[in-house]
Amino acid sequence: MTNGAAEGRAGTPVATPEGRGRNPREYGSGASSVTATKEYSHPEQQSLMEAVVGRENMLAAYKRVRANKGVPGVDGMSVNDVWGYCTLNWARIKEELLDGRYEPQPVLGVEIPKPGGGVRQLGIPTALDRLIQQALHQVLSPIFNPHFSESSYGFRPGRSAHQAVLKAREHAAAGKRWVVDMDLEKFFDRVNHDVLMARVARKVKDKRVLVLIRRYLQAGLMQGGIASKRKEGTPQGGPLSPLLSNILLDDLDKELERRGHAFCRYADDCNIYVQTKRSGERAMASITRFLTERLKLRVNADKSAVDRPWKRKFLGYSMTWHTQPRLKVAPSVVKRLKQAVREEFRRGRGRSLKKTIDTLAPKLRGWMNYFKLAEVKGVFEELDMWIRRRLRNILWRHWKRPYARARNLIRRGLTEERAWKSAINGRGPWWNSGASHMNQAFPKKYFDSLGLVSLQDQLRKAQSVR
DNA sequence: GGGGCTTGAAC
RNA sequence: CUUGUUCAAGCCCC
Ligand SMILES: Nc1ncnc2c1ncn2[C@H]1C[C@H](O)[C@@H](COP(=O)(O)OP(=O)(O)OP(=O)(O)O)O1
Ligand SMILES: [Mg+2]
């Protein structure tokens, strides 16, 4: 039934001599509770750093870093510059890495707004450090990922938000109709270095790698002025950070599994499905204690709650109250899309309809592609009508004079009498774009022919493929 | 199977 | 000074 097969870049190149043949598909789906950890461990435990700086691995890392557009870090060096820089200084950098002497540079602090309001502090390493972290990531990922929980879906190759959402619905359908929805406060920023490193050290024996990772954690955040060493947090923007965050929260997964909970975790968003409110509240209390005491993490009280699944949103989705719940797009997400579409129209005010559709259509396609799991389809019909109305609106605005309006309406097949009546009705563009003459003159078919595939049509197509 | 470009989503 | 991981779709190429 696993329809979303692991394709694309799921198979991160593994640069180890023995590790190369592993199937990316089974890569993320390690057997639950494996005791023979040695078996899956990296073949070169004592010389992991050699694997990191190995030619194959570095080339793969560089390719990846370049594929992301990236920005210059604090040293102002672009990704392209790094290639030249590395070929010139690689011998020295490699030696520093192998000797455990390499010192990372501070990360560049950038504030970006987040959707829910508030700001997110990004910590962007230099292009060179992104390259090295990427190389580390490629070596560490196959060591840790196979041992992660089946219920962990975030930041993992071969795992997706879709899988998590489907599993969540499954839990609710199985009669666990209460959810403990937990989110951590400033998750990456509050990662405790010692707690994390202890967990990394459980599988990584190479001291140089451990020291390097710690130095990356300690690298200061450059905020205009100078930066000082960090005592907590892993930079939001470091290629290694997502993997590290999973290594840290793996203990949470193991604890939840030990207690026999049905749960889905995606990054710091953890949903535990239970049968009663009481048991939910109990779980919430004890897991909160576990997180603060054992992992030194804080639960975000505002974003966390024990409630009914249909009152909560998980990964952009929500669900209905039925005993067999149906997935729906979370209301806040619909609002966000409308806002984005409005913004798109505002920016392209002077553009032709065709041009507007050409930029809008790929965005809607991508959006629909993510929310194609929604089984409540009313929103899509509503959005389709809303979008077409806005498009008719910009058409109407193009026609400044009654004569132009009448001419265009006639050209679209309206009778002369009706066209002229509408052309001079004196109403505003928004009224007219919803009026019957515009709907008749510019029906759905018209927009289809211009390349606007309606959300509903896209959904039907996606479901026929499935 | 692999590579390129674009778009979207989750965090 | 919009970064990172992951997933996916569309188009193009071998
Ligand atoms: N755009 C992004 N780039 C890099 N890392 C991200 C991005 N979005 C989310 N993350 C990572 C870092 C976050 O700490 C982690 C969890 O996301 P999120 O819960 O939305 O924020 P947060 O935990 O940092 O703050 P909050 O207290 O509001 O929950 O996922
Ligand atoms: Mg959080």
C-alpha cells in the first residue's frame, strides 16, 4: 500500500567501500528493536573521519551543496568559490580534519518570519562548513537512520509527511480518538550539547568526528557584530542539524515504544493517539517530564494539547470526526494559500491573464500535490471558484471603458444586448467577476484552455494514478 | 535506472 | 545576507 515510493534523492551516496550497495528503500526502514547494532554499524568505526574526507564522499557532498542555491556565509565565499578554494587548500583542510584540528567558522544569523507569526533565527554556516557538514551527514545518516523508530517520519530518507499523516489517520480509525499533540519550544535552539553528544557517541567511536560535531554545535552565531561560543542549540540551517535532532529525539521514540504508545513524530511535532482524554493527559504529563529531565528539552505549552484529532492540525492536515476519519486540509492552511494567491495577483497587476496563469498554475500544482491526500474535497471546489473569480476580476479590470467590456463579452459569445447591459451596469469589478455574464463568457473551460488546471481536476488525476 | 530545470509541502 | 533536511509533482535530457 505504500504508494509514495522512495524515489528521487533518497539514495544519498554512501562513500564507504562496504556500504555502497545498500538499497535506499530499506535504508530508512530498519527493523524495530534491533539488538545486533554492530552488524549495521559503519564498517570503519575507528576511522570514520577518513570516510568523511574520502574523495567519493566529498564529491557527492559538493554536488549536493551546489545543487542548493545557498548564500555566502560569514566569510562571503559563494558555493562556487568553495570549489576553487578547496582544490587549492584541500590538502591542508583534509589534514586539519584528520588531525581533529579543524575549527569551523561562526554561522551567519538571519531572521525570517514564520507563518504563524514570530521570527525564526537561521544559522547559516559558510559554504565550506556546509560542505563539510554535508560530508559528515552522508556518512552519519546510514549509521543512524536504520535504527530510528518506525514512527519517526521527519528529516528521514524514504519517509514523508504523507506517510505520517496516513499513519495518524490509521491510529484514529483504530479507535484512538484522542491525541496528545506536542511541540517543543525553539527545538533546534535548545538542543543540549552534552545530551546530544552522548547519544552520538553511542554509535560513533571516532573521537575526531565527535570533536568536530561538538565544534559545529559550539560555533558562534554572527549577528552583525561578533559571535561567542554557543552553549546550547544546533543551527537552523546546518546540513547536519536535522539528523542530530533525530538522534536526540530517538530516545523519545524508544520511550514511547517501550510504553506501547501509538504515535507519529515529525521533527519536534509528536502526536500520540490514545483512547481516552484521561490517558492522554497522563501521557502528556509524563512525557513532558521525560523530555525536560532526560533530554533537557522544553515542551511548547501554547502549541501542545490533548484534544480530539479533528480539532488539531498535523503536518498541514486535519481530519473529520467520523469513526473512520477522513483527512482534510487544515483551515489555517487554506487561509495561507488564499493569502499567497492574493499576493500573486497583487504583484502581477499589470500582467496579462495568460502570464498570470502561467505563474500561478505551477504553484497550484505543487500545492495540490501535497494536499492530494485530503478526502474532504469541498475546499478544492470552493478554492477553484474563488480563483476563477479573481481571474475574471483581473480581466474586467483590464477593460477600462464600456465599449471594451461589451466588445469582449460579445467576442465570448454573449448577445449584443446582454453584453451592453452588463458593460454599463455600473457595478464594481468584484461584483462583475462573480456575475452570470462573466461566468458564462469565461467558463471553467476557458481557463482550462489557458493552462489553468483546476484543483479538482488535478486531484481526480492524482487519484486515478493512485 | 541516472542527470537537468521548475513548483509545492512538512518541520 | 532565506538556510537546512526530507518528500513529492510537472516539464526536459541520456
Ligand atoms: N525553514 C527552516 N529551516 C531550517 N530549519 C527549520 C525550518 N523550519 C523548521 N526548522 C527546524 C528548526 C526548528 O527548531 C524545528 C521545529 O520547527 P518549529 O516547531 O516550527 O519551530 P521551533 O521549535 O524552533 O519554535 P517554536 O517554539 O515556535 O515551536 O524544525
Ligand atoms: Mg517547535
